[in-house]
Amino acid sequence: MSRNRFSQAVVIVAVVALVLVGTIPAPVVAQSDAQTGGTVVVEEGETVDELEAFGGTVIVEGTVTGDVNAVAGEVRIEGDVGGNVEAAAGSVTIDGTVDGNVETAAGSFTLAEDATVGGNVAIGAGTAVIDGTIEGSAEIGAETITLGENAAIAGDLRYGGTLEGNTDAVAGEIEQDPSIGVDLTPTIQPIASWLFSLYVLALNLLLGAALLALFPRFSDRVAGRVASAPIKSGLTGLGVLVAVPILLIALAITVVGIPFAIVGAFGFALMIWIGVIYGRYAVAAWLLSAVGVGNRWLALVVGLVGGAALAQLPYVGDLLNLLIFLLGLGALTYGLYSHRRAGRDEPRGVTAEGPASD
């Protein structure tokens, strides 16, 4: 197989792998608290400490000793949850036991006949059916709220919408309040942030794999530039980051220059993205080389995962990632400039070594 065909095969395999990872069912590993997939399952007989999940379907058939936080098309709790359940989904069904509170935002919510919630329930849904036991109080905002014959609410019920069915199931007071709504922003935001970070990491890994597969020697030269001249690389990156936007704004001022400014902005955005990847790759490659490891693929994974981890640290993480990005942007700029200059200096008929020839 030729080098170009091999590179293309690597990229295709990377794309297929990332797509499959997001679609196959993903059983939860014991003690793990973050899962994503087409279907995320805590199997019957399995026990995990806590669960944060994003998927088409999230199912708990076993035991979660802590909290469950889920964003999915469908969430089903058929086993036991020792903590709270917080979910945003198309439909949420509880057919097991939840010792803590339940907060959901869903198209439909069902508390089945044999289900028990040990704490309070707060629901925002299109329809809500309560036919199990709630040992605390309930706040439900829904178009239609149905209390089944087996329903039992030990505390009060405050609701917004239309209440139907067995109102004798409520031991406390029943109060209608049209303003009732369930604000799950604090619940959804951490999950959405985690999901977005995972998505960005996957995209970075995909683009990084393509860069290493298609331009291995150029990528090595960029990493070498960061290791050999970090100060010059960082200052170059800072200069590019400041100068290019000024140039694009100057172009956009003139009517003739607007199309060039638009194209330049897209190109600069792509360059920034690649600079982030190359910066993290280069720093990881330098650190690994210090302990005698010279695997570029390992450096890519370590660099991108490490950068994603740094992003979770307030203030310090952002500052470090900025410095790493400036190193990558500067080394990338120098690499492109050197390749262009070498291309001009080469005799006619001889192709300079660089990205196009890797």
C-alpha cells in the first residue's frame, strides 16, 4: 500500500471508530461516573457509585449507590438508586426505587405502580402519571397530571396544569399554582458542559489524527520547533494572534477587501484550531521524549486529553492552555513560512519537503 493510501486509510478508520463509539450500546464500568453512547446501561446485578450519562437511552437495571444525572431521549430507572435522580429527556420512567429526590424535565414522566421515591419530586413535563409512592412532597408542572389508583404522596402536592384521577392519594395539602415550573439549569449545565468537552475532544482527536497521518514530517518539525525554540514560538504565536485580526479588519473596511476578509477569517479560524492541536501535541511530545518515549500517536492523545483536563481548572488551566496554544500557533506559522520559502528556493522540477509532500 502506498503512503498516501495508507494515510487515507488511517483517517477513514479514525472517522468510523469515532462514529461507532457514539452509537454502540455502552455498559457502565463499575465505579465509573461518566458514560456516553447510543444506549447506556447499568446491568441487572451491577453496582456503580454514581452515573452521569448522555445517550439515546439511559437504563438503570442494577444499583447506583449515589446520584444519577442523565440527558437522553429516554431514561428508565428499573433498579435502585441510593441518591437523587436528575434527568432531562423525552421520556422518564421510574419503575424501581429512588431513595433521594427526583427532578426531571421531560416530554412525559411516569412513576410506575411499584416504584418508590424516598424524597421529594419536582417535575416539568408535557404529561405526568403518578401511580407509585412518593414519601416526600411533589411539585409538578404539566399540561396533564394523572394520579393513579395506586398513587401515594405522603407530603403536599403543588401543581400547575390539569390534575386528574385519585386526589385522595395526597396525604397533605393540594395547591394549584400556575406559575410552577422546574428549573433544571443547574442540573443540565454540568452535563452539557461535560458533553461539549467530550465532543470537542473527539473532534480534536480526529483532526489531529488526520494531521499526523497526512503530514507526519511537517508535524514532527512543528513539535521540534516548540521544543527547540519555545520563546520564539510563543512570541510568534502572540504576534500572529494580534496582527492577523487587525489585518482582516483593515481589509473589511474596503468594499473590495470584504470577500478576502471573510475567506481570511475562515482560514485564520482553521489555523487557530490547528494551532491548538499542534501546541498540545508538541508539548506532550516534548514531555514524553524527556522520559524516553517517542510515539507521536501517544503524544497526540496525551496532549489533547491533558489540554481538555487543564480546561477544567479555573484560571490556571485557561492560562496554561493559552500558552500552549501560542506555542503551537507560532511553530505552525514558522513551519508554513519555512515551507513556502523553501519552495521558492528549490530549483524548478524539485518539490520542497513539506505538508503537500508528506
